[in-house]
Amino acid sequence: MTARGQRRLRNRWPLPDADPALLRVLTGHRGWTTACDISGDGRRLATVGRDGTARIWRLSDGAAQAVLDGTAGALATCAFLHDGTRLITGGEDATVRVWDLDRGTIAQVLTGHTKAITSCAVAPDGSWFVTTSEDGTARAWNADGMAPLWVLSAHTAKINSCSIAGDGEWLATAGEDGTVRTWSAQGDERQVLRGSGAPVTSCVIGRTGDWLAATSEDGTTRIWTGDGREMAVIEDPDLGMMHSASFAQRNWLATTGWNGLTSIRDIDSGDMVSVLKGHVRPATYCAVAPDDSKLATTSWDGTIRIWDTSKPVSPRAIDLYSSQAARCRLFPDESRLVGGYYDGTVRLWDVATATVALTLAGHTAKITGIAVAPGGNWLVTTAEDKTGRIWSTSTGECVAVLDHPEAVMDCAISPDGGWAGTLTRDGRVRFWEPDGRLRHIVDSGLAGSTRCVVEPVGASLAVGGQSGSIAIVDIADGRTRSSLSGHTDAITGLTLTLDGRLLASSSVDGSTKIWDTATGALAWDLHGHPGPHADCAYSPDGRWLATAGNDLLRVWNTAKRDCHAAMRVDGDLHGVAWRGDNLVIAGERGSIFSPSHRKQARRGVSRRSGGCGGGSSSAKP
């Protein structure tokens, strides 16, 4: 963009440093990487992805050695056979393929499953292996003649994972039916292990056979002894839904999660040894090298990451960069920034130093709204936990808890700081004194409400709904002054110019619309993001409008009504706010940083196809 004389956005705050345990990042798959395996001699890594290819890498330096392409759809699993010269793969076409790695060709195609293959596991001596499927069955195969041995069909839903014990005498399967089942090597059922009832996403047996671990969609990892006694339930809420697990001989367990993190825990104590950060989408699978020295992970971000397990990072709190940020607001003097997170925490950041000044803890669910009083001495937050909270910004003390009958979707504070308003899904707005006393309730009549914003004069409130409608409501008597219709899906953001003449609304329908508040007429229909718009914000002088959605941030010139500058970032964006002529954005990675929309002469940034329009991806800052 610089070469073409185009304006662009530039990061003021850098992204976090790479995790010191990260050795290298491997790229090559087109789309998600779904699974990986390390050969028995520890020399090679196999990966598969939704692009339908299997790839072989040299583990020591990450060099690409082979691309195996010849399947009829996305691949979900892979495993080296014991001799390391063959690889098993399976995916959505319901077949199991055995590859000759020396020739790079398919040696055999095994049929029997009727739906997509989900996982595979090879016995320690390499004589047999197991595959599982969405058809609810597990099948065992002879590794030499590739003949079927037996079929397991006790699960009542698809099977997500399987693992074979180190002595080859038993195996485990995990399914959507919420159970983990153990079997003898001859296919006889031994035990049914139950947890919370949530779908079980993976299972793994420790190499000595003493432990069995299983991860679930509810974010928990359960550990049983080899004879089926439950030993521990580990909750990792910051990782979200768990995707996979892998044991190491040094008695630690690695698990991957929805937030892109991989956690390493000591089995005996249950303590967190390390949190590996790097993936920017959910981490899908992990595999430990035979000598435990390296760990490989795959992810929806399309990369494979290799980690040095001999350098475990000291346990660190799940911080800014690994907790999704839902909302952000600035203090009136712009010295501090408030970030609201999916885990229910609220952090006050010192803008000059980019450090946390205060952490406000109390909410137990995703933060949905933040409003700061004009004097900056107090603020209000709302969350899906059915509460609003009023906080002192000097001490971080919770002044009042505002209870509601249902999830609270947004909040606002009057221009004079005399009251706070909280919006619930039913369209009712409750008005509170700064000390938490309820003043009165106004019904906007807009069921399924999602967002609200107060007029600069404090006489009216704009409320957006799930249907895409917007109501302008008189605060004093609750009358609806006007209704704005045009969006076809939920309102995600509302912003007013300082004079209150123009209202901008962003929506899941992929548009942001500008309304004349006096007449209710549509002044400008703005399109540009490929997908839902998450938030919008006018600059203080009204010259610029920022929109955020998916992984794109755009700044629009309100006079020319065109896109002025754009930036693509890692992860979806959820919130945007202005600090002078700079922007602060909150997103999926939790990153809150300030890009400038001024024209900068700096190398290394490529231009998106069509300038501010859609098209091919650009360099990610």
C-alpha cells in the first residue's frame, strides 16, 4: 500500500513475543490442520488437514519431505505404523488409506466404515491398529494383511477418539454419547466410564497403561487409573472446549483447546507446568515425541507448531493475549482503557505503558457492555451472568451489584453522569443511581434487544434488537419516538456523533447503516466486510467511522463516504473505540492495541486486493 501511495493502519502496540518454548512454525496445508503423529524413531512428523493432503516433515528442522495427495476429501487423522515406512490416514470419505512412504503411493484402501473416519491408533508392536468413525463404530485391522479383526458398536453416537495401551492388551474409545469405553485387545467390552455427560472429544492412555485421560466439550479433562477409578477432574476454562490430549513418559499431560492454547499439566499434582501460546485459532491435536523432547500441535489457523518441552515456561496467568476481549472503552481523558473479556473479568489499562492498572473481578460470564462516567471516577459493566456492576475506578471496588431477571446485553451512562442504564434481552432498560439504587424501568418494546446507546443530550436512548430493528425511546416516559428498519439480522453495535445528528448501526447481516436521528431516514448504507460486522464507532470529530468484524478493521471517511484505510489482524474482532485519531480494538486473541489510520511510510505491508475492499489476504501485523 505504501508503494501505491495508499493509506493504511499501523500497530502502535506490538503483538506479544513468541512463546520461548516455540521452536518453529510449519506451513503448507491449505486450510485447517486437523491431526499429527510423530514416528517411533522420533525423526518424522506426519500431519493431515482439510485440504485432503498428508504431509511428512523432518522433525529436527521442520523440512518438508513429502506431500501425499490422493484422497477424496478432508482428512481428520493419521498415524505411523510401527516400522515407520507406512502411514495410516482417514477422513470424510469413510475410507482408511495406508501409504507407502518410500514410494509416496497408496498401498491399500480399507473399507467398512459408513461415515467419516475420526481417529486411529496403532498397537505398540505394530501388529494391529484401530480406526473410529462418525458411524459410531471402532474397527480393528491386522497391520500385515490389512484384514478386519473385529467391530465395536456399543457407542450410541459418533466416536471421536481411540487409544491403545502400552502393553497392547486393552484400548479405549471416546464418543459423542458422553462415555469413554475400555475394551480388551480381542474387542470385549471392559468398562464404561462416565463424566459430566458432555461429548468426549479425545482419550489417551499413558504409555505405561497406568492412566487414562479424556477431554470433553465442557472444558474438563478427566483422569482415571488403568482399572477405571476416577483420580482427577481438571478444569481449564481459559482453554475452552478441549480437543485432544497426549501423555508423556515424564508423567505430564498435554491438552489442546478452543482458545488455541496447549496446556501441560503434571499428572501427579494436577499443577499447570506450562501454557503454550501461538496458535490464533482453536488447537486441534497434539503429539509427543517418543523421548518427550518435542511436542507438535495442529490448529484451525492452518499451521503446525513444534515446541521444545525441555524449556517449560513458568506457569503464567491466562492474560490479555489468551482471553477473548468482548468490549473496550476509554476514559474521557483517554489515559486509561477498559477491556471486558469473555471470562467475565474487566481490566483497566494504562494507555501510556500498556500495563494493567486494575483488574475488576466479580462477573462470572462474558462481558457484554461497558460505560465510563464523564468524570472517569466510576464505570458500569454488564454481563451474561444476569448482573450489572458499578465500580470505583480509583480503588477497583464493586460499589453495587445490579441484579436482573435475565442476561444483560449492554449499558450506558447519562452525559452528566447522573444515572446508568442497563438493557436486558426483553427490551427493558433499567435506570440506576450511581450508588446502585433503581430509579425506574422503561420498556423499549423491542424484544430480543442486543445494544443501546444514549443521546448526547441524555433525553433519548437508541435500542437495537435481534431482528435488526432499532427503536429510539424517550427516557422519561418510555415512548418510542421512531423505529428504524433496514437491517436483516441482529444489531451488534450502535454509535452516535457528538451532536447526536447521526446514528451508525452495525449488524450480523454484514452491513453498517447511518441514520438521520431527526427524520429516521437512512443516510448511508455501508458495505465492505465479508461477514458479520461486530461493532462501530464514530471518531470524536465525526470525520471518521470505524467498523470491526471478522478479522478486518476499516476506517471510513464520512464526508466522502468511502473506505479510507484498512487492517487485517489475527482473529475475529469484537469491539472498537477511538482515542483521538487512534483506534483501540478488542478481539478473539484478547489483543487490545492502538493502530493509527494516518498515512505512514513504512515497508513490509502488502496491499489488499481492491484497497479497502475484499479479496486476497494481506500481511498480518
